Amino acid sequence: MNIDDLLQSLGLAPATLHDGTLIARSPIDGAPLARVREHTPDEAAAAIARAHAAFLTWRTLPAPRRGELVRLFGEELRAHKAALGRLVSIEAGKIAAEGAGEVQEMIDICDFAVGLSRQLYGLTIASERPGHRMMETWHPLGVVGVISAFNFPVAVWSWNAALALVCGDAVVWKPSEKTPLTALACQALFARAAARFGDAPAGLSELLIGARAIGEVLVDDPRVALVSATGSTRMGREVGPRVAARFGRSLLELGGNNAIIVAPSADLDLAVRGILFGAIGTAGQRCTTTRRLIVHEAVADELVARLQRAYASARIGHPLEAGTLVGPLIDAAAFDAMQAALASARADGGRVFGGERVLHERFPDAHYVTPALVEMPAQTPGVCHETFAPILYVLRYRDFDAAIELQNDVPQGLSSALFTTDLREAERFVSATGSDCGIANVNIGTSGAEIGGAFGGEKETGGGRESGSDAWRAYMRRATNTINYSRELPLAQGISFGD
Ligand code: UN1
């Protein structure tokens, strides 16, 4: 199926995608896919105004009714899973299984949000005053701005949008300028769901196409109550303070530097598979990608040898060809950053295996690499930095405490994992003195989280939590209500005031 037919099947008219200024390219071969119209800052402000007006109506619908819209959207996603997954592969370079998996992640969060729409619970709290009841209510928050990255071009928006919509909020989305087509396709599918729903206000889900200046409009507009931003720590460092300066809320999901510790008792078959998916899956371009391997010296030689064999046999190539495990990097800048990181690792005494450009004859305008395994003498500044490419730094340890210290001794705190069959080590790792990350796993890798858990991390990862558990609370405002049903007016703390 050619790209125009694919876009058409997702409800987009290709004719409208040829006259814009933003060139959407496929990282598969670097070829232009479409020319998309960019929004001006004035248009962005108008979209926020429409979303705000939509919010004022939307918040009055009962939450379970709002859930019905998300249910219908989930149906559209189910019906278009193959096509949207394929478009994700074409625009972001993911292999077919991961493109489809990303759409499944959207379907899963829709299901979760539909259930949640009947569970936006508050507490009833014992009042210290007689004849009083105290309770907590959760109300819709306002317009939620979503800034997302190229690597999960649709799922990250859906985690935010599905929850925001059941919570009674309107959503304005600024996707990465590298992936406008998948965003347009999501909007088209959402529009179908809204049409079937009937009384969804116009402006409930707005899309802003453009570069940084458009994101800034979203960040600075006081009508945007929450800015949920996924991307680099550098981006979050700018967004967070700007939103805070106007007393807005932000939910930041930034860089990770995720480690897997492999203990001497580990099941190495599991460990090799977990490391492989985490380190080279998505060509190392997940925020949860495994970037560091901290392996006990007793099993290090064997594990590294097995990984080298697995790396050498992993098929790199066109992401939609059967058998491919590693697709392309997103662009030339990603390739250059990877090469710079490898050069700095070599200068610091690292032994680099892999990391070369391949397939340049077949795809001269794309960037395919062999994933790199780099044995490091120490956790150097380069190792502490997140390079968005398939580089796995290998460090050895002797003592489990030192391994945990090493794992925590980076600025980021998103995901982490331990492979062990020692119960004490496993429990220690997930305890208060274990991993300091938002995600800490045992005997599974660092990436590929389910939507049911809260997703996010500490330190320079930004502290935000999206997706499952009680992450919905970030999309609502909490009110504490005290109701006096007595004929007296007792004051709290036993204060007597003029009586
Ligand atoms: C991201 O890379 O921004 O846990 C999100 C995972 C996916 C989400 C990654 N469920 O790897």
C-alpha cells in the first residue's frame, strides 16, 4: 500500500498534505512523505481558546458519559490498528511489531480510562467537629497541553488524552515536528469517534503542528492548566520553570539512563533476552531503553560474549521487512550524537563493539547502525549522559551495594532492573534503599512498561507520572469540602472567637 492510500485509510485526505511547509520524512529511506501545513502562533492561541470553550461544556457531562467517547475512540483504534501501526513504522522507523504494539498501548489506555470514568473517587474524612462532614471531590482541571516526542508518536499523547478526557479536560497536542502524520491520523480517528458520540464540543481535541515557537504558545498560555511534556531533560528544564512562573502545573517525563544489574545467580537466558529488547529494541530510542549494564564480575565474561553473539545476529534493516529487529535512527543528528558518544567513550578507555553505519548503499539518506556494546572502565560523564541511540555501556561490579550505588549515581531516574534469583537482592532492589527510579523491575528489562502502572521517574526525569494507577489525579483539581449539618458553628482547633 502506498503512503497516500495508507493516509486515506486513516481518514486523511492526501491532497491536503502536499502544500505545507513542514516536510514529513520517513527515517526508513529519508524520503519526503508529505508537506504539512504549520500553525502560526495566532492559530495556536485560537486553538487553545476553542479548547478552553470546549472544556467549559465538557466538564458538565457526567464522567461515565465522557468515558463513552473514549470507548468509541478505542473502537476506532482497534479497527485501524494495522494501518496506524504501519504509519508509526513509516514515520518513526519502528519495526512492525513495535508499531502495532504502540497502537495496542493506546487501546489499552482507552480501556483503562473507560473503567476509570466510573472511579474518580474522593475520600470522606472524619471531621473533628460535631455535625460536620469533610470530603474530597475531584473536578475537571481545564485545558491539558501535551508535548510529545518522535519515538512514541501516538501512545504518549493517548496516555494523556484518554485520562484527560474522562477527567473532563480538553486537550491541545503539540507532537514532534518529526512525526506530524501520525498525529494528524490520530486526530482524524478521534474526529470519527466524536461524530459517533454526538455531543462532544468542538475543540475538545486540538492539534498544533509546528516547531518550538508553537510549543512555547502552549507553555505560556495561562488557559493551559497542565502541560504534560515528554522529551529531553534539556526541554524539560525550559518548560518546567516557564509553566511554574505562571503557576501552571507541569507533568514532565524526560530523559532516562536505565540500567540492568545482572547478579551472579541470574538466569542468564532471561537476562540476555531482557537486555536485548531493552538495549537494541526501537533502535535504542525509548526513554526506557537499557543504556547501562552493571554485571557481576563472576558472570561478566560469559554475559558479554553471549550479548556480542546476539548483537551480531540481530537483523538490522527496513523496519517493515519480516525478521528485522533494529530499524533506523530517526535522523542524521541522532547518528552524529551516537558517533560523538562513542568517540568520547573510546577517549575514556572504553572498548567499543559495533556502532557502525550500515546499509548506506541501499539507503543513502537514512541512518542504520549496528547497536553498540561498550565496555567501560568506569561510569564516566559520557555514561551519565542520555544519548538517544543503541549504546549499551557495560560496567562490572563485585559487591551488590556498590552495584546499587552505581545504578543510582546518574542524574536520571526513570527505569531500572535487576536479574537475580536471590530473594534478598530482589527485595533490597525494590526497597527504600534500592533503586531510586520511578520503575524498578526484577527479572524483566527496563522498557516495555504496561499501561496499568504509573509511568515516570525521579531526578532529571522530571518527577511526573502518567498512564495507570492514580496518575489521573494530575488531570483534575482537588477540593476539600466541609459541610456543617449542625445548628452550631464550632471552630477547628477548639478556637473560641468572641463567644
Ligand atoms: C517513551 O519512550 O517515551 O515502557 C515511552 C515503555 C513504553 C513507553 C516508553 N511503554 O518502554
